[in-house]
Amino acid sequence: MRELYEKVGLFYLGRYVEPEEDSSSQEPALLKSADLTTHAVIIGMTGSGKSGLGIALIEEAAIDNIPSIVIDPKGDMGNLCLVDSSFSVEKFARWTESEARSAGVDPLEYAKSEAEKWREGLNRWDQDAQRVARYESVEKVLYTPGSSIGVSIDITDTLSLPPSKVLEDEDLFSSYLGASVSGILSLAGDFDEGGREYLLCAHIVMRAWMDGRGITLEEMVSSVLKPPFRKIGVMPLDSFYPEKDRFELASALNGVIASPKYLSWMRGEPLDMEKMLYDENGKARISIFNISQLDDRERMFFVTTLLNRYTAWMRMQSGSSRLKSIVYMDEIYGYFPPVGNPPSKTPMLTLLKQARAYGTGVILSTQNPVDLDYRGLSNIGTWFLGRLQTAQDLKRVSSGLESAGGDAREIGEIESMLSSMPSRRFLLRSTRRDSLDLFDTRWVMSYLKGPLDRDEISELKSEEHHYRDDLEPAKPISLTDGEYLPTIPSLQGVIQRFERDISGTGKFIPQLCASATVHFTDSRRGIDMRENVLLSLDIASMQSLSWDESEESDEFTYLGTKPPANGRYRILPRFVESDRGLKAASRELVGYLYHNRRLKLYRCKSPKLESTPGESESRFRARVSDELAEKKAEALTKLEERYRKKEELLRERISRAMERVEKEESDRVGSVLDAGISLIGAIFGGGRGASIGTTIRRGGKILKESGDLTRARKRVEELKEKLDDLIEELSEKIEELDDKYSIDRYEIEEFFIRPRKGDISIDEMAIVWRVEYTGDTRDDSPIHGGR
């Protein structure tokens, strides 16, 4: 049966069930992956098998090199990481130890039985160790936002500057801004969207973005107290939102920062969609975000932020009718309700409306259809319906299917079947399929353990994903007061800027910061790009200037130029004081950038592709892989056409050989031929076609009923051999195409474009006085709550 489902572009869901037989057939239930670009919903009560079906879909996508973003409010989807193609007792023992001890049985014996159970279950569903190994090789990462149990997420740049395509699209910008601000406010308290708190924060963030920069949560607190504008709409700021009331909002936001738990949001990997979706070789990843350990406000904030980031990344991609990535959310309850407008609702609706144009499939899972907004349901083309029992749920399913184009007869059939549906059985209704299909889900390759506990998640983190947690607490700096001055040094023609001292230390150390523009041009490639470079250099202990020791810096030009009262300033090195206007430092920086700054690009000679400026290697590999997939799809289409013609020729020969069958049996003979025609369609199209064995059995039955036709029976054997040969030959051709268009066969190489010295300009060079954190950063001012 594997030759029928193990094809690119087809997802193996399980086996079809004939309603009157009430048991699985041997016919594989297949779904074209492209059908998921119209999105899907999995609906079924507890115990219906929703999570298993969702895991099967993600497994199939991974095998086809399609990445997935998985949002997991309950903790079940971490099971995607539990896979072992060797079915080793040692590996299963780590997964099953707690269950074995709870049951009072020997852990190793229990693990052995579970490993064998999983091997046998997969074999019953025609899945061998080789298939499991293909899925096992896909990188899977279990993230735990707001916690260091698994892989942490750094969300400190939540309000960072969105991509230009978001800024340029008025509707997308509005929804992105609204969701970003609502998400932040959801952490601080219960604030209504459209209320004055929301409007003030939205104006602050919008002003920063329009100035071409992001804004941190710390800056948001300061800006709420002293906004960079005097009016909101036509009303004076203090009339619209008095200062004393703004202090309450600033205190609420500051409470988020002051909370010890805020540190856990500052550690780990940045929320970079490119890295979440593809590994360094451009191959698909499965990124699972377990948010079960968060409270309701934190969950809402993170889901909103993640969906916003994904939407922004998606809009940077090229359009496609092929499924290129999946966003899966388990248990959608509360995030996309029909009534109410939580922060997560806007970006989710945006995805459902726009994602299909970019090859993204959104899959939502829920126990109750009443949990879903009706506008979202109307944008979903594929429905997986498991057991439902309440009249309210059945009514909502009927209403949703009607809006999705279902007819009354079909909907009536659905309502009559759902209340008695056994576990792991689903009705499949798709706007891209002619029929309503019933199927049992296949045995999944992942071990279904259930929600993972803290120790199990931590063990997965150590096994599967190693990363450096580089956020260290501030260390004391041993400097004496004699090394500080009570006033800033006088430097003619030099800009001096000051970091806001929210710690109360009162001590500042100097950095030499520069903002420069490097212009890269290449007329042949159509490259005309300007790169903004921000560098910082710790100069307090330097004896001579060396830009080689500089580091990439955050934006600093927004910092004020007014020194804080009662500050103490580290003595500057002599080479700075003697460099009038920092002209020598500027010249050295130009030379440094000329020798060290390159525009790195990537290319592949066949297919002939080059990366665009700013495109990462992993993304370029993914684009090459997409190009190869398109070429492969074209080749498969030609292959299908060629083999359809061969099959038609074979059908004609069969027809002549069967002329001896009695005339009254001709209709049944036709059924043999029709079944044969469907073989190629089943391999390529995902439709319900008969298997080879089914075809021959039907033909044999007809011939037996027609009499003792020795020669005809011989022709049946010849037919079987020719069909077997045809399928085997086709399978070999497809395997050759799989190998030919595998990204592993294609070399990606680097090349560089250098700037000219005349194309490097220094926009600003300044002495930036940074707060010196000495380990005791207690601040007893009211705005920090005495942290």
C-alpha cells in the first residue's frame, strides 16, 4: 500500500471506512497537502483523537519538508519529539518511567512492552522503521516561553520595528500595531481595546515606528509618563489622559518589568521565524511552543506576539499555491471566540484571510465548534469532524458547513453520524473534494505519552537542543570614586548622550558609539542597498582606539543630550580627549568598515539562483528547495501524463482480451477497467482509487462467475504482472526524481560584494554614557515598586 501514499504532496491520514461496514478498509485515506492552504479545523469532544490526528498531519508535513509552528496550550504536542526508529527499550524507558511506577510494574518491562506495541502498531498501518527514521531526522524543538524548563524565548524586542512590507500596508500595519499593543497591555492588566490606555500606547509605538525604530518596554514606561506628543486626536493630552492617571498605567507596565518572572522572558532564543521554521541547512523544523506553564495573561500575550511575528514574516515571502508551512494551534478555546475581541483574535483572522496566498495552512483544533469565530469558520475549507454529542455543537457544525458550501443532504448525513462516532474516526469534508469521506486515523510515529512534565521537558531540552543562555546578572565593577568626575568632560564638537538611570546608581561609564551607512552597489545584479551600521566601543579602559574591538549596538541616537543631575562620570581616555570632533576616530571607522564590511550573498549554480541582500543562508536554502520542489512538481506532472497513456494502452489490450466474457457480464468487466484507471490517479492525485490487489480480486470474481475461461484467467495473471510492473517502474521513476531534486545534491556557496570608501558615510559619532550596574541596583522610587 505504501506505493499509493508515500508520494510528495500526499498526506497519509489513515484508512477509509465504509459507513455500512463500520470498519477500516485497506484503502489509504489520502489528502493533498495543497488542500490545507485553504486551512483546516479539527473538531471533536475529549477522547475523539484530535491530538493524534493533528500529530499525524504535522508528521506528514515534516516528511515532505514542510515546517510547522505548533502552539500548545495543554502540553500534549510535545509528544512530537518522542520518536525512535530503533524502538529501543532504553529510550522508551525514559518516556514511560513515571507511568510504570504509577502502575507498580517494572519500568524496563513496561518500556519493552510499549516499544513493541508501537512497532507493531506502525506495522499494522504499513509504516516501517525507515519511514519513522525519515520523520525522526527532522529537527524538533520544544520551546517554553517564560520558563527555562525547555528552550526559552527572548521577547524583549516585542515592539521592535516591523518589516517594511508591514509598514507599507495600511490594513496590515493597523492590525499588527493593534495586536502588538493589546498583547503588551494584556500583561499589565485588563485594558479595553480602544480605551485611552490602548490609544496612548498605540500612538507611542506608532510614533517610534514612523521614526524608523523599535521601542522597548522600559522606554514605553517612560513615554507613558512623558509622551513625545501633546495631543491625541484633537484633544490636549492632559485633558484626554491626565498625568496622574498615566502614572497608574506606567506603574502597571513597570510592574511587569519589576516582576522577577520578567527575567525569564529575557533569556533564550529570539523569536526569529526564519530560524523557527528552517534549520541552518534550509530544511524544515517543527517548533513547538508549550504555553501550559503560563497564566492566562501571559498566554494571550505570547500567542498574540507569535502570530504577529509569523504574519510579518509571511508577508515577506513570495506567493504560492503549494503548502509551504503550517501554523497549528491545539485547543483554540479563548483565543478566537465568536463573541469578544481578545488580542489574539485579530492576527488569527488576518492569517485565515491572507495566509493561503503565501502557501501557509492554518490548522485549528477544538472540542467545541462554538469556540470559533464564524468569520474564521467561513475561511476554512477542510473540516475533520470527530465525535460530538451536544445539540449546540451539532447545530454549529451544520451552520459552519453551510457557510463553507455544504448541501443540506450532506449536512444531514453528518449530523446523523457524529453522535456515535468511535474514537480516532473522523469525517473529512473539503471544498476541494467531491465526496464526504469517513476514515480511521493511522498509528502515529510519535509516542503518545500525554502531557510532558517538567523533568521530561528538561530532558528533551538537554538531548535535542543545546544553546547558550547568555543573559548573565550584572557583576560588580571595582572602581573607586577617584576615577569619576562630578561633571561631564567638555569636548568641543562632540555629541554626548545619556542613558536613563532607572537603577539609581548615579555612575556612568563611556562608550564610543557610531551610526554609519554603507552603500553596496552592483548594477549587474540590480543591487543598490544601504546598510545602517550601529557600533559601540567600550573605551573606559582602552589605551588606544581600535574599532576591531567594537560590537554591534542598539539604536542610541534617541538618547537625550542633557546630563542627569548628580551623576558621576568615568574619566575618559586621553586619545578621546585629544581627538577634536572625533575626526580621527571617524576616519579610522571608515577604514575599518571598508576592510571588514561585506555584503554576503549566496548562490547555487544549478538551479541558477542568487540570494537577495539580507536573505539568510537558511532562507536561501529553503528558496532553492522551493525551486527544486516546483521543478519536481512539473516533472511529476509530465511523468503522470506519460504513465496515464501507458495505462490507457494497457486498458485497450485488456478490453480485447475480455471480449470472450459473456455480454451480460460486460458491466462488471467495465468495473475492472475503471478500477485500473484509478491506480495512477491514486498515486498522484490523492483521490480514492482501488489498490492493485483490490483490482485483481474484483476481476477474478467476475471471471469466475463467467465460467471456466482458462485463457481469460491467464490473461488476468498477465494483467496483474503488467500492473505490478507498471507501478514498480513508476515508483522507481519517482524515486529518481526524489533524488534528483533533493536539496542535499546542490551546493550553496558564499560570495561577497565590497563597498567603495566613498560609499561609506558616518551619520553620527557620539560619546554615550551608559549606566554602570554594580550588582546592587536597588531602586526605591515608586515607579519601580522598590525592586
